[in-house]
Amino acid sequence: MNSMNREEIVAGLKKLLPAERVITDEQVLKDASVDRFRKYENICGVYTQPIPAAIAYVESTGEISNVLVWASSGKVNIIPRAGISATEGGLETIVPNSVVLDCSRMNKILSIDHINMQATCQAGVSLQVLDDKCRAMGLTTGHSPQSKPLALMGGLTATRSIGQFSTLYGGIEDMIVGLEAVFPNGEITRIKNVPRRAAGPDIRHVVVGNEGALCFITEVTVKLFPFYPENNIFMGYILDSMKLGFEILREVMVKGYKPSIARLYDHEDGAYHFSHFAGDKCVLIFMAEGPEGIACATAEAIKAIVAAHPECQPVDPKHIERWFAHLNWDPKNIAEERIEIKETQNIGHTTEISANWSELNNIYEAVIKRVRAEVPDLTLLGGHSSHGYINGANIYFVYYYNLVDIKPEEEITKYHLAIKGIIVEETIKRGGSMCHHHGVGKHRTAWIKQEYGSSYYILKTLKDAFDPAKIMNMGDIWPIE
Amino acid sequence: MERTFMDILVLFKMVPNLEDLTEADWAVGENLRPVDTYARPIINPEDESALELALRLRDAFKNRVSSLTAATFDDSPGARRMAKTLKALGYSRVLLTPVDFDTRFCPDWIARAALEKTGRNYSLILTGSRSADGQNGLTAMYLAERLGLPLITEVLNLSPHDGDSTLIKVESLSDDGLLVQTASPPMVLSIGNAPSAILRVPTIKDRLKSAQEPLEIGTPLSISGGAPTALPPGVAHTNPPPGGATTTVKPGVAHTTLQALWREKQSRVAKVVDAGSPADKAATLLASLQDWGL
């Protein structure tokens, strides 16, 4: 694809950036060729993807613009990178001699504005750092994905991420006020911070969720909310049926209540977290937060909704409070996971989908039935719903399997993609979306046209228009054809 | 005589996952321990290693391991769940015995009760060196003493001996580093911080297959004389009086007040006999016994 060899690419980068910011160490490049999708290969030291030519650390919007102009003329594939917490292959360097462009050093918080309730920061700012700083001021971004200790704001925006309190605060698309992004032709664009406007289509949505395949996000402004942790009210229930659990979640959402957490775990996924009080039952979890009056009213309403279903047994809220205190993954968890996978030869992945209320339980049951029947060596197969809307919710399927008689590079095809394929098929045929919040990455592109149907025309035209040289994270979202 | 079959017993314990505790939970409660009511139970890490190493011996020795038994003094939901996991992994018997007292600090009782419950005819008895919550580290020692069996502590790995299928290669941690010994069952093995022994995971099919088997729950046990209680008022832990003087209570005296209680010192000693030939080892051992006045 590109017109330069590796040495020319490295030399070209070193003309644009200080040499010490152009990394060519072989092992570092190997590790940069994958993300958590291929964690087993990485653990085994097997690297099946083309090794990138270099990792380039950028420190300004201007540097990014210069690099993208250079890459466009030389047709060098660019992989924008931030916190490296991607799970769907978005960071895989599937095109030979790609350049990984890393913005983690663009890590300044530019302003925290408590009058206009907005915070502006560079793309390399850690969400944990930003939110901790806001919380110290009595504010919060409200964004809390499980990857919070690892993820950076640019990547969270590029993947259209969502957090564990989304039922109250929304997803990243609801939180972004304005942003700055650089396009492959070097154009630096800034979308200003206004509460709302009807001045044509909302162009923020061209950037939010582009997964680095249309442009490079350099700065974001997000909304802020007052932080009332002292008013958190936890509720938990155990029940036998996912179908009933979905119905209760729906009732809560349709009646207009907005708990920050509204989750339903099936017995398999629930057992991992809650076996000490839930046994083999499903688990419903709610948290109400906000000003005291709102938190109390939300909690009372939810309790009344659930109380109308005697099949639901309440649990001591302190169990839920303890679970809440350990929500997120940090580097220690990741390191421990690597050891466990290596020693037990057992590994887990997830696939998240969304659908309307009327199809959710159908999708759940169809997936569980098919995956159990068609995929061998499963040790855990379950799921939970964690993001509710007035018209539906997501399901986060969780699956673990023993790795039996395979080479590391065979894990993806024998197990992970086999399971993901079933989930995607059963979801799309019932009108749902195959990607709720992890992004398409490189491994759901096979179904992207089915996902979009006739609206694929809009999606394709965006790529043709903004990346005519085809240099932005090729193979992500749009399949290479 | 070649030992044809091996029966293996593993003693294990469920402990609270202390990482689940919040900052407030670490405040010492009424019973002088942190609030672990809401912590998830997990398998004690060194017992987990013991369970996995036993499975590896079964795999390595193929048909020579005739039974794998596991036992614990606990029938909580966490212990029951672990029992189901062990059955799914191929443990032929998992015995749960409920108790109504704190088992952290009575290792001799645990050893005695374990042998009463499970029997004494095992080729290998494995248990973790210490529990995450009790840490007394003595249960294996009391087991070995009661059975009159050799004990190797801080075991890190077990494998069949290359040349002789009746022997086991035992890797353990000693003060001088890694110790590799050839051992002949029967014996007791106390598993230490084994670096690569996380319990394997049963498949859903294996779990469903064994789910129908009823759990074996023994008769509840109480420590004889009742559960250990808090110290009575007016009595405090203290060091023995200087010179080892004792306080005696004369029978029939109405106003004698208990002054102090202390545990008598108990100790055991072990020495590695490091010499060339069996004759050299015997000579070294004899000299040591004479030095100890035995």
C-alpha cells in the first residue's frame, strides 16, 4: 500500500519529530501490533500481525497535522493510539509498515469550568486523573467505564465509549460538548462548546466513534455534573429469571427513572461476582445518586417497582456497596490476568450488543443455546445488561473457555470469533446492533454491511470523503476491499 | 514392595477475599477482626495450589492415583461451590464438615478432626502451608506428627520421579534456596507459595455432569468443651512472670483471683541430613541425635 519502506518511514518521521520520540525497538513494536483482542497470542509471545515500522509519540496538534500530511502523501497507514485498552483489534497493525501515532504525552487538563460545567483536556489525559481532579472540586464527569484507570480521553471519544453510570449520565456522545480533531489532509478542525445548536447536522458525531479511521482527536470538552457520593443508595435483588429481570429494567426506564446503575446479571456471570449471596440466581442491581431528594425518590420508586414482583428477593445493600467499591480494572488486574491465563490455559472475552426491549431476552436465549451447542471447551457462558434506555438495553456476553490442543494463533478462530459470530448473527437478525460500546475494531468488519443495511452508503461516503488516501487505521470499521 | 496405587487427600479452606474490603471494613470489630461479612469467599491461595498439584499428580501418574479426596471444615455457600468445582475437576470425594467456632487458631484440633473424618490411609496428604486469615502454619505439622509420617514444608512443585514410578520428586523452598528431594509416600506435604499452581477451570459440561451428585456434608462439629470465647473480665494476655514462676490456685479457697494465663512454649525442630551415602547419612543423624541428648 505505502510507497516507502520501513527505513524510509522511520527517516521521514525523524524529520518531523525528535528522534527520541520515534521508537523502533523490536519487542516494543511487536507489543504495539496488537491489543487485548489478541491477548493470548501476546502472552505466549506469538505475533501474527505485521510489525509496525515505528511508534511515534506526538506532543502537539501541529505535530499530528504534519505527520498526517506526510503519511497521506506516502500512503503510510496510521494507527492513532491513546490508552491501549482497546479490546476489538482497533489497534492491530494489519497493514504492513504501519505507524502507531501515540498521543499519551498530550496530557494537559486545560480547564475545569464550574460555571459552565465543562472540562477541556488534551486527548492524552487519563479519565481517572481528570475525574479525580473534578471530584476534589465536588464535580464529576460521570463517565466510568471499567477501563477508567487505563483509558485516555482521546481513545474514549474515538471508540464512542460508555461508562457504568450511563443510565444517569449517558454515554460519551452525550457528554462531549466540543472537540478538536486533525484530518488526514492536515486540516485542524475545532467544534466549539455550545449547549446545543441546530446549524446543520451534528458534526460531532462524525468524530465521536470514528475509531481513528477518519481523523485524530486531539482535544475534548466534556460536561461536568455535581458529585454527591454521600447520597448513593444501593439496591440488590436475586431472582430466577432473566426474562423477568429485563421486564423490571424496562419498567424502570420507561417510567422515567434514572438510576446511575441498573444492571441484570444471569446466574453464570453473576456467580463470578455474587455467589456469596446470590448462589445460582440472577442478580438485579440498582444505584440511585444525585441530590438527596432525587436519589431518595429514585430509590423509593425502584423499590416499589421491584416489590410488585415477589419473585425478587432483596439482598443486604452492603453487598452491593462492596461490589461498587471494586468496579474497575487497573494495571495490577491486567498483570494478574496474564499470569492466570498462562497457568490455567483458560481465557475470557466479551461481546456487547444492544437491542430493543422486545428482542433482548430472545437474543440472550438464542445466543446461550447456540454457543453451548456449537463451541467446545466452554467454562463460563453468561451475560449481563448494564446500560438501559427507554427503548432497549445492551447485553454484555461474557465467555471463558479452556484452550485445548491449539497453537496460540488458533485461539481467535477456534473460540473467540466463533462465539462472536454467533452473537452477532443472532443479534442482527433480530434487529439489534452488533456493537454497543466497544467499537467495531478489525473483527466485526465482516458484518458491517449487515449492521448498516442501506445506510452503509452514509458510512462509506464518510470514509471516501475524509480519508481518500486510505491512511487512517485501515481495516477498522470499514473492511479493506 | 512397589506401591501400586496412591490415594491423595487435600485439606483446603475458604477464606474471605480481603481485597473486597472497603476502608471502613478494616476498622477492628467487636470480635477483634475486620468486618469480612461482605467479602467474597475465595479458596485459600496455598490450598488452591495443593488442589492443583494433586490434580497434576493424577494426570502424571495416569491410572495409579486411585482416589482424590478433598475436605474442609466449612459448609458455607462458598465451600459448597468449591466442592462442586472440585467434583467437576475429578475429585472423587469432597467432604464438607460444618463447625460452629473460629478455626483459625486450633491447628491441632483441625489435624485430629480431619483424620477422624477422612480416615488415615492416604499415600499423600496435601494442605497449604498457612491460611490467608489465620497464618498459624501448623496444621500440616500436627497432621504429620499424629500420623508419624515425614513432612516436607514449603513445597512448590510435585512430579513423578523419572526412573522409579513409586517415588515423587518434591521441590520445596528452604533457607538455602530451592531443595529438590526424592520422596517415597506415604507422607504429608505442606504447599507453600507455589509460583505456577492456579487451580484449573472445569468446563460447563463437566460442571453439569457432576452437578447432580449430592454434596457430602458431615455431622457438625464443636470443639470439645465449647467454642473458644473472649477472655473473661479481669484477665489479660501477658508474658510469663520472670523466672518462669507459676501462679497456683488452691482448691477450696473462695477469694483466689486468676492473675495471668500464658501458653507454654511448644516447639519442634527439624534438620536436613546432608551427606553422601546412606551410611554417611546414618552417621550424621546419629551424631545429631547424640548432640540433642536423645
